[in-house]
Amino acid sequence: MTSGLGKILEEALNPIADSIWGYALIFDKNGKCIKKADNTGYLQDQILLDEIVSIVSRCRRPMVKRLNYFMGITTCIIPINDYYLVTGTEYSKFYNYKSFKNNNTKYSFSDIIGESRSIKKCKEEAILAAENDCSTLIWGETGTGKELFAQAIHNASPRQKGPFVAVNCSSFPSSLVESHLFGYVGGAFTGAKREGSEGIFEQAHGGTLFLDEISEMNIDIQAKLLRVIQEREVVRVGGKRVIPVDVRIIASSNKNLNKMVMEKSFRQDLFFRLYVFDIYLPPLRERKEDIPLLIQSFLEKNYPRENIKFDRNCVNRMMKYYWPGNIRELYNCLDRSIRVARRQTIQVSHLPPHIREWEDCKTMYNSQIEIDVGNGLVNTVQLTEKYVIERALSEANYNRTKAARKLGISNSTLWRKIKEYKIDITQVRSGGL
């Protein structure tokens, strides 16, 4: 690139990728990638790159698109003279919070699929929580539907006409959490808007604030959050004026907050403030009888006009699988299988390899699982989950993006699991991080 504009775009590429925690690329007018910056490892996946190139070749004006190949990624393409600037990041990070000010929430209790005893119990508890205007804690593994329950509670509560604001507490840089939650006045810090900005509490006034993954919140911010919940008022960063707020808090966590309290990594007073109503969402492996209903619901919602069927052996194989990514992994599996089968009857051969081979994996690993049964269910589950992750990484040549897709979980969730289980990936790092 020799033009002045080209040099400017080149210099801007790394700062853009850093600012969105994602990737950025520059294409020329012929669709050739000239330079790229990547903080995610996604761009090492050739199939994903090919899809981006295909979108760029058809792009005539700025657009934002969810990728088909990896459904968790949002990409933005901006034509600039003879160049195309392309950026992308995980969907949950691209939208740090979602605000449904006109009650455009998508889910109600009718969207919670299942007839198992455990899920019926969860719905009963959630309906009771909706009738009572108090803080609620929803906890369970990643992919079990915590935001679905939060929206359903909001839509069945007296606050249903108010806003519903969802915040992923793990997606904010620690330096920005306070200003996003409580707002700021003009000139409060470098880069602040002159007119200031309202915080998420003010945006949720009269409605519900859903704090997703609250276990990831810095303990210093937890103290300020506790005060806002108790006093029902906020003070913007850099300001002095007290602003009253009327907000119902629904929080979620995929970690054991009670254990975190004992470890001094989560405030006890905040825990008890949130723990008025608590709802535990069981993992999919504990309610496998709901899998056929979930498959039927997925087809009705996403392929209503197509006569797609799953072979009985295919459904049986899915019933035997472990599902560490829970319902989110199941839906990713269904979507992938339908695309691979080109919308014919779905056979076992169309399932992802790690699900097809699950019976063999389980047989090979039985001896290790039996050894750990004496240590309790949690240790046995963690051991199995670690093995599944190690196998997926090995099959993907330790490319985290491919392994995450195999498991039906996000790249960031996989990275957290790798650190949690201390899985050694250094020996093949050249395989693509």
C-alpha cells in the first residue's frame, strides 16, 4: 500500500483490533488481504477467512454481519475509496450490554423448553421470583439459559413495561466498569464525552438490570455496586449529584459464589443482597430427556418451512453425549449437522466428530473415571470435562478457534477452561492460537 490513505489504515489497524478485543483487516479493491491484526486467533482459520473474503467481494456499502461459519462472531465491513476495512469480535464482546428500552425482550416462560422434573422445578421457582420484586441470583454452567430465564422473569413481573438491560460483567475492561455502570460527568477522565453519559443503572431505571457473570466483577466495584443496590441511588464518576434509581437486579454466575465468598474473592454482603431468590439451572446432561423437545423447538424456530428430520440413531447418539457446552453446544451441533447434511435427513455421520466418537472416548476413559468416583461427583465431572477439552484441542491441532467450535463454546470460554484445568498447550503452540 503506497497511498496516504493506505498508510493511515495500516497504522490504525492494531489500535482498532485492540480497542474491540478482536481482529482487523485491510483489503484492496480486488478483494486481496493486504494486512491484518488479530488478538483472537480467529484469522488462522482458513474457512473463516474465506467467508470474510466472500462477504467483502459482495460488499458495496458499510455493513455488520454475523458469520455463518462461526455463529459467535460479528464482523463489520466498511468500504473506504479503494480499500475495505474489516473488523470483527465475539458477539458478546461487541455488545457489552443490551438495552431493551421498549420491552423488546425476546423470551418468556413459553420459550423455556423441557418437560423434565428439574426444568419444571426451575420454571416454578422463576415464576415465583417474577411475582416478587426482589433481587434474584441465577446460577448454572455456561450455556444453560441464564439470560433466557432472566428475560422471562422480567416479562412476567410488574416491571415488564420497563427497560431490560443486560450486562456481561466479564466483557468490560476493569478501568471502564465503574463509568459504564454508574455513568460519568463531562471531563471526568481523558476521552470522556463533553456532555457526560448516563450509566447502565440509569438506563435500567424502572425496569430490570441483568448482571451476567457477576463472579467476574472486581471486588472493589462490588462494594460500590452493593451501595447502589442498598441506597437505590448513583453518583456519576467525577460528579457529586445523587441520582435516584429504581432497578430490580437479576444476577447470574457460572461459578459457585458461596465458595468464592469463603475464598474472599466475592463479597459476603453483596452475595446475601443478591441471594434473596436463587435459581439453579441444571446442565443438559442432567435433563437429557429434554433433548428431543429441544431439537424439535430448534427446527420449528430456525427451519420452519423445511422438512428436516433427525435419524433415530442420531438422536440416540446425542442422548448419550456429555454436552459440556449445554444447550448452546447442542444448538451449534444441530446447526452444523444440518449444513453438513445439506438439509437432508440427519444421520450419525453428519454429527461433529467428537460427538460421533463419544462412546469410544468414554470406553477408553472409563478406568480413569472409576478411579475418581470416590472423590465425588464434582471431581469426576471436571475430570471428564478436562479430557473432552484435551481431545478437542488435539483433534484441532491445538487451534483454539477450531477446538471451541468443536465443543460448541466460545473462544473465551475455552481459554478460561484451559487455565482452570491447567491444560498444557505450549508443546504445539505453532498449531495456531
